[in-house]
Amino acid sequence: MSRKIKQFLMLAALVAVTSVALADPPARVGRVTVTEGRVTMLVNGEEESGNLMNWPVTSENHLTTASGARAEFRVGSAAIRLDGDTDIEVQELDDDRLVLRLNYGSAAVRVRDPGMLNEFEFLTPQARVTLTEPGSFRVDTERAPDTSVVNVFAGNIRVEGAGTMLTARAGKRVEVRGDDIFTALARRDDFDNWVSGRDRRDEGMVASRYVPADMTGYEDLDNYGNWVEDREYGTVWFPRAVPVGWAPYRDGRWVWISPWGWTWVDNSPWGYAPFHYGRWVVVSGRWCWTPGRVVGRPVWSPALVGWVGGNNWSVSFGSGRSSPAVGWYPLNPRDPYVPAYRMSADFERRLAWNHRTNDRWRERYQDRDHDGRRDGVTALPSDQFGRGRHIPVTNGARVTPQDVRNVPIMTAPPVLASSLQRPQRQDPLPNREERFNRDRDDRFNRDRGQDRRAERQEQQRQPLLQTQPQVQQPQQVTAQPQPQPRQNWTRTDNDDRDNWRGRNSREEPRRSGIITAPQQQSQFQVAPPQVQQQPQPQPQPQPQPQPQPVEQPRHGRFFGGGEREDRGRREAPQMQVSPARPAQMSPPAQQAQPQPQPQPQVQAQQPQPQPQQHQQQQQQRRDSRERAQERQDNDGNRR
């Protein structure tokens, strides 16, 4: 018993941990590094274009290049380059998986970190590509119909497609075409030369000594700054060629990206890793970035800043008038990061920055003003955070030390109101609609983007309508001879057919006004004319299923009130007449008897339903009595 209890507790703990982990945002995020020509990106269901440098890349993002354009994005040390006329989808990007799908076009992949081999997967409509060792390869998809081509330039890859799997080394070419797979020698073109030039820039990077390989965006630090060893902070990085009065998070834009919220996108070509990892400090009067200790895979953050201001804090923005403002400042190694998004306790511990710990640094820190809080605050009018998803900060106000003296602290900026509604997903390439009419299993989805619910409902109703003749054209019903309905009866019955949906199934036969042929029974379905639609008492044809001649009814006789009421009771609960009734050749008054204006209570009467067989017997007896009475009346008229 104790063993079962332990197993149950372990299972419950596992479920609890799993549910909590599902609430954590991704700790690994990619970065757009290069765009040449027209490149678009689908983010949160909206298409982004223009300057996409330093834009975060995460799951469910689409990158699309126009003809002649090129692009590059990175995830840690992995680089993915796109040629013109290409669309690639980031299906999964989190701590454990990196799954890319090339819908069409050409893409080159370079993976340097051996720890990423088990996490990486590259998909096409025809093949699946994985790596067995670090290397580089290129994939071309749909350049020829239903064909994927893989060229291996370094390392080993595994290709699965056409019902088989094979391994290819550097210098080989694998072509998957329908149900066939071929191998040949690898080929190169101008796009491969551009990719090789990008790879040479990554050789011999000094930054790889001070930051982990999983830190996205470190590859540009050597070209735009210097690494310096500091006694208190360890190795720090100083940016070069920054203007006077520059401060971190002052030249860029705030962009609302789910699930994090307000995310910083910097305008500097090196402005990715220093704004999503580490901390900023002032050393010798200059801003520098300290990456912290290299401990495992770092956790990505949308912006490592503290927030100040609100309605009780006003700043002058150059117009001569002060207005409520929201400001932010870069966090220093002593400042904790307070995220505005949901996370678990374990994720928060991973997010805590690991600075250099020594007692001397802690003692001297209190005597030195290295946080830069006085000179690092940047502010904008508070109402700008509710206007849209993009907030440029190129003209942000630099707050003076006097303004910062009594500034109130904020936990987070205002939440964008429109973020509560998920935008409609749009097709990033409307001119290439055929590419997106396939699902992820490459099955053609003909209903994509079209609302066909009305057509399906019409198809479901079609068998029912085919069993009923059209009221407007009663002459088309040739299965059994029947009386020709009058024009006013046809109009009344047509009005009822337009409103037949949603009514009680017991009332449908009474309101149809037509003769139907059920599929499982040979009986006929008969319905009397609507009582509320007859403006005056006049002869009305009462259809019966007997095949006998039809003539106009006489106008001199009417059924008595008792007989009319008895007919209403008989026809309301059961509208099906037994086929065993013998055909009568009596005068046509039996077929269509003139009736006075029925009273509303006739329709309102709803007797309790009886078994079908018993009701049919009662109908036969009543019909026999009625026919006998009518024959007597007819004989009296002849004499």
C-alpha cells in the first residue's frame, strides 16, 4: 500500500510540475540579423516588414523573402539563411526543440553547437532532415513540383523521405521526388557563395570566450566593441562609436510581442544580446555591458529594464509643457528583474542574473555610483503605450537627475488594450495562395480561407427537399393522382415552407401542405390547409391518397361543426393514412369538401398521441362512418 501511495504522489507531482511548466514562456528566442530586399515576417497574426533587424524570432513565426531578396536569422550559434522567393515557418522554438519547415524556396543551415543536434529538425513537404554531427547543408523545396533537394557541404545529415532513410556526407546531394529518392554530387551557386561569406565572419570570434554559444546575438559584438577585464565585474564589453549622451534602451522601439508583452528592438547592428541578457553598468564614465557568469543556457528576456513614472510623474518633452510620463532605465547587476509576464518559480530562478560574486565588489559597490540610474532614464508620454504595438523611441526625452530624484517606481508599463484580442491570421503572400492551401502533412485543404458552411447545409437538406414536390409547380408530382390545389392554397403553403425550420416536429406534417413519400413507409403524408391563412370560407380541396378522378367541389353543403372538429382531432396527431383503405369511386365531394372558416381552437387542440396501429384503426372506422353518411346524403340529393 505504501508503494502505491508513493507512486501516486510522484505522478501527482509530475502532473503539477508539467502544468506549471506549460505557463512558462520560451527561454530561447532567435534573432533576425540580416535583411536584403523585401522581407516580411508574420508575428502574432500580423505582417511586419521594413527594418526587421534585431527582431525576436519565436514559435509560429513566418519569414518570407520576395524575389531577389535575402535574409538571415539565428538561434544561438545556429544560422539560417534564406534566398529569394522563400517562405519558412518556425514551428517550434523553445528550450528543447527547434523545428523549421520550408514551405517553398531555398534555405541554408549552419549548426555549430553539438548540443543542438538532438533538438534540431528541418521539414519540407517531401522530406525530414536531421544532423548527426555539426555541419551545414542547403535545402531547395518546390523549385520543381513535389521535389526537395538537399546539398550537404559539411558534416553528416540524415534524410527521411519517399518511405526510406539514408545518411549523406559532405559533398553529396539527395533528391526526394514523389516516391523516389536519388543521390548525386552537391552543387553550388551564387546563394551558396553568399552563405560562405557570412560563415567566414564567424571564424575566430573573441566573444565566444566570454558568453555561452546558446546566447543569441553575440556574433556582432567583436565588430562593434571591445572586451575589457574589470576587477569588480569581470569581463565587460564597451560599445564603440556611440553618440554623446547615449544610454542603453534609448535608440530603438518598443514592440508588443506575445507572450512577453512590451519587447525592446534596438536600432544598433549589435543591439540584441546586450539588451536581452546580462546587465549594464557605468565604468569610468562610460556605459558597458557585463554578460555575467557563463552557467548553462541563458534565459532570454524581452527587456532588462526597470520602469518608473505614471500619472503622478510629469516630464517636459520639448513643447514647453509637462505631461504624465512613463520611463525606464537599464538594470545594473544589483537590480532584480521583475517580469510582467507569467512564469513558474523554477523559471524565475533561472532568470535571476548570475553576477560576479566577491566580497570586495559588494563592499565597494555601496560607495560607487555605477548603476547609471541618474543618467540612464528615458521617458515617453504615458499615453503612447496605449496607441499601438509599435512605439519609436528615437526622440525619447532624456530625464535630468532632478526629475529622477522623486520618480515613482512602476512594476510594468501599461498593458496594450488590443493585446487582449488575438488578431486574425493573415496570409503573408496573397499572390502565392496555392502554397498555403496545404496543411502541415502536405494535404491540400480546399476549404482554406473559404466559408463553405452554407454549401454543406444545402447538401444536407437536399435529400429532404427531393422527396417533396415543389408547391409552386404541383403538376410535377406524378407518383399519384391528386387534386389540383388552388392558387391561394399554393401561396399559403409556400409561405409556411419558408419558415419550417425550428418548429416542433409534430407540426411539420400539418404545415407542409403537400403530399410526401416517406422512405420507410408506403403511406402518404397529408396536411390540411392552414387555418390562419384562409381569409373567407370557400371550398378548399382536401387531398386524399386515393387514385380517383377530381372535379370541383359543390358549394351547397358544408360539414357540420361536430364533423369538422372530429376531423381536426383525427388529423392533428397523425397525418399518415393507411394504404389498406379501398379506393372509392364516389362523387368528388368526398375528395374536397367545402369548409367554413375554421376556429383557432381547432389548431390549438393537441390530443395525446396514441400508438400508430391503434390510431389507424380508429381512422378507418371514422372514415367508414363518414363515407356512409355522405353516400346517404348524395342519394337524397339525386332523388
